[in-house]
Amino acid sequence: MRKPATLAIAVGFLLAVLLPAPTAGVAGSAPSPGYTVLQMNLCLSGAAGCFARTAYPAVIDEATAQVVAQDAEAVTLNEACSGDVETLARRTGYRMRFSAVLSGGARVPCVRPGGRGVYGIAVLTKAAVRSAHDGAFEVHAGAEERRWLCVTTGRRTTVCSAHLDTRGSAVARVFNDAECRQLKAVLARYDEAGVTVFGGDVNRRDPCAPGTMWTRDDAAATQLPGIQHVYGSRSLGPPAARVAAATYTDHDFLSASMPLEARTTRG
């Protein structure tokens, strides 16, 4: 009477040995991790008209809470101060790279209060930084130059940011268009070499992304809608964009999240 049970056990053991184990990605397996990039313009110079509403340091507290809540892999920052970026990095545990913006050929100290370093743009990343490069756009309106910054991480992903001139006049639009073309060329070079994402205040509704990258903007924002953009390599995606209201700065927060199962590394 025990032979059928013994035979069933033996067959089950044989099947377990011969059949391949389940592979990752089948139904019921854990979902693939995601990648989120968060763009923030924080109006931190102390000299701009929007600074009063920052209720400094409330703007830094709000930005910190946003980074933690979104758990972003990368954060791009415009109108930032080097000391405040260091504070954000320390509070969140992210790595930072900063690029100082010059005005009249000199660095611009942040004021009201002072002691916060100099004015510029920055990138924060969870992953370790392998390299970073930055540069000024070839043309810019007025004394304040405009810059781009690109940071490549240990995940072989490059995160870029830039803050372009406004478009308040016909002359200013010419400069903004020229900066946009140069930014598109910079992003095209990085995207050709590997997976690339971008976040920045481009002060325009038309994107500055090469055709190899998808684009999202903050058109749903209640403050200055449509001029903050996030771009990404098409091997990342499809992205879901989100706008979060900001209390202490004059731009809302823009993020884009995407799955990594389609992600490929080039170069």
C-alpha cells in the first residue's frame, strides 16, 4: 500500500531536479526598482524678488522633506547656494556637485543671510559620483552667465541640470534659444555615451532635448507652469511625471519616475 506514495515522492524529487528554477520577472515576482529625478528651483540667492517668500530657512526644510518623501535617485537644483546644497546633502545623505554661476566674471555671494556660500546650480545623487563636468553657455543675456552641470554616477547614469535665461524680450529670447541649442548638443553627447537624465529650469515651454530623449514638464504647476523640464534616455521609461506644490519658492517641484526594466547601459 505504500508503493504509490513512494513512487509519487520519487517522481516529485526527479522533477524538482530536472526542471529549471523560475526566473526573475515572471508573474508574482517582486517589481523592478524605479528611478526618480526631482527638479527644484529654490530662489536662494537672497537677491531675487522671490526670496522674501522663502522664509529662509523654511525653504531648505521644505526641500529636504520633498527629497526624502520622493526618495529620488537624483535631485537637480537651480538658483541654489553652495552652503545650502551642502546642508541638503548632509541631511539626506546624498552626494553633491555644485557649479558656481559668475556675474561680471566673479562669483556671487548669497545674502540675507550671508555665510551661505555662492550662487549656482547643483546635482545631488544617491549613487557615488564617478565624474562631473560643467560649463558656461557660449552666450547669455546680461552680466549673469548661465551654466550646465552633468554628473556621472557609479550606476553609469549621467544626471544633468541647467538654468537658462528668461524670455522677457525679443533679445532675451534669442539668447534663450541659443542656450537651448547648446544644451541639446551637450545632452546628445552624454545620451550617446550612456543613460542620461536632465532636470532644469529652461524658462521656455519648448524642450531642449535631443530626439533620443523623452520630455516632461511642469505644465500642471500653479506657479510659472511649463518652464521646468525633465528629460531622460528612451531606454528609461515610460516616465510618470508629478508636480508637487511648493510653499516657500516661486516654482513648484517637478519629478519623473520610471521603471528600470527597460534600462540599458551603452558605452
